[in-house]
Amino acid sequence: MKHHVKEFELILDPAAERKIWCWTVASKIEISGLGVLESSRGHLAIPNKVWLPSQAGSFGHTELDDDAVAELQVKCAKAGQRLGFHFHSHGRMEAFFSGLDDLNFSRLSKFGTPFVAAVFNVHGQVQWRVCTSNQTLIEWKSVIEGEDPSKDELAAAAAEVKLAVREDSWLADLPKWFGGPQRTSRRRFSE
Ligand SMILES: [Zn+2]
């Protein structure tokens, strides 16, 4: 899908968009992942290089494993590419950036700026954001075009989700709900 928003143009490869939508629908808990971002001035492009790295999640949060992120960074750097796209899913909830999502964006800036973040939901609604390390440059919504994911697509996506995603106990969401300390053992990109 091609987006023109003010001075920005963002092109998301349709196959990558579909992959993320299928992972979102195929998982009963939140998932997150990373992708390559190509950027020059106002032109941003996300090629069909998006991944579902190994991670833990629950209904209320998703968290990529540090070593999986590091591995992807090295792989991209070797190919002369930059990991500058982060996505996560909100299941059946509205696609929006929560306060905790906001707090976690500074971590993404280590991939360089600008970076693009997106929240997907099962209905194909997507909330987009283009950020630098300390500010949001622009935010917009879109809806994925095309047929709903097919049975076969979802079966394939479910197998990928099963390989990559460990389900945390619902207890992992308690600190978020009650404002207690966050675990620090793994990098927390998004809630
Ligand atoms: Zn979120």
C-alpha cells in the first residue's frame, strides 16, 4: 500500500503487509516484529523484509528477545540495510499507540532515525507513525485492502507464530495494570 501524508510518502510492500496481517489474525495474543526501512528525505519504503523474531507476549503486551533483535540487526547491517520498522498487534482491539507504546519508542531510535512504527489489528486497521528519537513527525490510519486472510494463509502464519512466540502468563500484565516495576530481563519494545 502506498501512503501519501503531507510531505511523506510511505510504500509498504503488499506481501509484507499481508504477512503482518496474517500473523496478527493467526495469534490469539499480541505479537511484534521488525522490518527493513529504506529512507531518503520524505520517501520511506518497507520492502518485503519483515520478521517475527523470537519473543514473549500475552493479551496485553509483546516483547522481543534481545538476542533475536541483535541477530537481525547484524544480518541487516551485513546486507547494507537498516532495521527501521517496528510493528505490533492489538488483536481485536482498536489499532492505536498506547501510552506505554509511546514510552518504548525511544528504544527504537537505536536503529537510526527516522523509524516507522505501526499497530495492526485483526480487522486490517493500521495506525502508522513516523518518528525521530524524540518526536513523532506524523501519524495516520489506514485499512488494508483486499480479501481477508484465507484458511491456508492463516495456517501458515499460525505455524510461524507458534515457532516464534512464547505465551507469558497473564501475571506478566499485572505490573502494567497496577503501575508496578517492569521486568527488565528482556527488552520491552511495546505494550
Ligand atoms: Zn500497543
